[in-house]
Amino acid sequence: MKTAEIQENKQNETDLKQLAGDIVRQAMQRGATAAEAVISEGSEFSTLVRLGEVETLKEAGARAAGLRVFLGQRAASTHTSDLSRDGIEQMISSALVLARVTSEDPHAGLPAAEQLGAISGDLHLYYDDVYSLSGPDRIDYARRAERAALDSDKRITNSEGGSFDAATGRKILANSLGFVNEFRRSYCSVSAVPIAHSDGAAMQRDYWYSVARTLAKLEAPEAVGKIAAQRALHKVATTKVPIVFDQQTAGALLNEVFDAVNGDAIYRHASFLTGKLGQKVFGGNVTIVDDGTMPGGFGSTPFDSEGVPTRRTVVFEKGLLNSYLLNTYTARKLGLATTGNAARGLAGTPGIGRGNFFLHPGTKAPQAIIGDIKDGLYVTEFLGFGVNLVTGDFSRGATGLWIKNGEPAFPVEEITVAGNLGEMFSNIAEIGNDLEFRGSVACPTLRIEGMTVAGE
């Protein structure tokens, strides 16, 4: 990069950070009793290649600002993509007008000044190399993933495509308590979605992907394509029944647990875990952690969307519910302390976000977990939605493989897996050793007893 470009980038960084502080100061000068500004900028690239031809190609960049103001205990928020002087003034005016007509809320407000801060050190969230590939090489990544899937087996006769994506982003947060900080993030991913067809059976599709903060840690496109093909080939016929959840479907179950410990759901009495703090509600082999400080983690940030340092929270320890996940507002509603889990975009008030939410792994390999099952089901994909968080009742369509004498025997589809989340996480017989982060939620392979599986 040329010296002039470096100087321009540094000036841009300074200007945006200063702009965030200026927005807060202007809001305060115009009558706000407290204010919080967020500015985001980012760029993204994505391409989809289908049957060797480029179907979509997109490259874009964006900047925008958001503002939350308080008039006593009245709060309102607005946002804009117009960062000109007029655009900023209009955003501030709109926020103050809205705040004046909003009802008072005794729990509204910024975190206490002593709660603000950021994790020190490098969390390894940003790498320049996600954009190091040339345009043709990025397209080639997608093409190689699809080609590897198509070449894996003659039953792979079609494809929904191979893709490559890359993005970088920067977030700046400032408030009227003197907090001003920022962080950068990057990611890249490659995927393939092959379609298998065999012996007059219905076509079956599946997918696989790799995602990383840095290109250096991204799986080879050929490896991604081959795994996607294997998953598609494993689902070609029909039958029914339950028990072992792979990493992806186990992660989906764990995501339901995150929703159940979300402070918004707790204070609204919309979760089966409301009022269960300090109680043993899951099995003794279940420890679930939310860690926003994990280096390189997809959910890691040095501070949350209110400027509170993120942290490592043991949500469940050996089945005991230790903590809900809270922002400042939900913590005040519940008479507890924030856990540094505030999350917001440019618009709206902060909700609850996760850091890196995961279930502690066990010691058995997935093959060993399957190996002693005489008859059972290996679930590889959920379909649709069917969770009642108030009761914990769970019912979703699924596809997977029938297990016979410890081996995958034949594919099954059009089945329904049903149970209750509390009972399911109390009846985990085995936890795999294959914890792997492909996003901010990660779970190893799980074997759960006592569930219902029905054919459709």
C-alpha cells in the first residue's frame, strides 16, 4: 500500500472515531441527558458458481451511524447511512423528537460508568488476508469446491453451487460517560451444495462449508466439496426413527438453550428456565459456556454494544443453571448484573447477543458414540421450526441415517424428532470430543436418550 493511501486510511479512522464522539456531544448539547453513538463500516465480497459458471458476483461497502438518546428515563434510537452534516443533524433531531413522546421506563439508561471498558490484548478478530486473493482466484475457490463435490461420485448429478465469501468490518462505540472504543473483524468462507440422485429415488441435497477469520485457516475448497458430496450421498431413500445429533444439529439444539437463557425471555417469563437460577435443570455432564473473550472467536469482541467488557460466563455447570445472559436493561429488570451480552445494530435498543456459546466436549469420538448403538438414528439436518420456549417442548422435521449395529445403514427422511429441551439435556448419554467452531454457537456430537421419532 502506498504511503498516501496509508495516511488517508489513518485519517479516515480518526475522522470516524471523532465523528462518533461528536454525535454524542451534539445530542447532549441539544438536550439529551445521556447518549450513545455507534458507527459501522465494512466491505464484503461474495460469488456463487453453479456448474462451473459464475451466477452471482457482488462486492460492496457501506458506512452508517446509529444513535440512542435518553431524556431522563425516556429513550429512543435512530440511524442513518448519510454521514454528512445534514444527515447527522437529522438523525439527532429525530432521536430527540421520538424520546420526548416515549413512555418513561425506570430501567432505561446506559451502564454505570464503572462497568465500562474493553478487554486488553489482541483477540485476533481481524486479518487483512481475507482480501488477499484476486477476483479470479476468489471465483476459483468457489469453482474448486463445487467441482470436488461433482467429481466425488457419479450419483452427484447436479449442484446448487459453490460459493466464496469474504468480509471485513469496523465498529466504533461512544457514549456520554466518556467511553470511546472500536474493533475490527474479518471472515471468509467457502461452501458447496451438491445434489445426489440414484436408482429412481428423489433427489437429495446437502451442503458443507468452512468459515474462518483468516484465509490461512480456511479449509481447502476440495475438502469442503468432498464432505458436502458424502453428506448428500447419505440421504437417498426413506424410513424413520432417533438419537445421535451431529455437530450441526446439536448446535441447533444448543441455540435453543441460548434463547432460553436470554434475559429478554427471562424477564418476560417466556422461557422454561425462568425462576430456575441456581437449580440443577440439566444432566450432570452438561456444562455450557458463553465466552466473548476467546481469541479469534466468531462471537468475540473486546466490549459489548453498551461498552461493557465481554467476559467468560459459565451458564450451566454440571447441569446447574449459574447465570442468565444479560444486558444493562434486562439485568436491572431482574435485579442482577449485566453479563456483557448487549447486542445491537444501528437501529433499536440493545438486545441480547452471545459471545462464543458452546457445550463442553466429552472424550468419545463420534464413531465410538455410534459404534455401540444397535438401532438408532443419526440426525444430520433439521427442517422447519417447532420449539415452544415457554414449555421447552421441541418438535422438528429431520433427515439423517439409520444406524444398525453401530454402522450407518441407510438414509431416512420425512421424520419428526420430538421431546422437551429440559428432558433432552438431562438425558444426554454421550458427548463427543469433536467440538469445532464454525460460528458463534458450537456443540460436539450428542447422543440423547428417550426422544420420540415419527415418520410423516
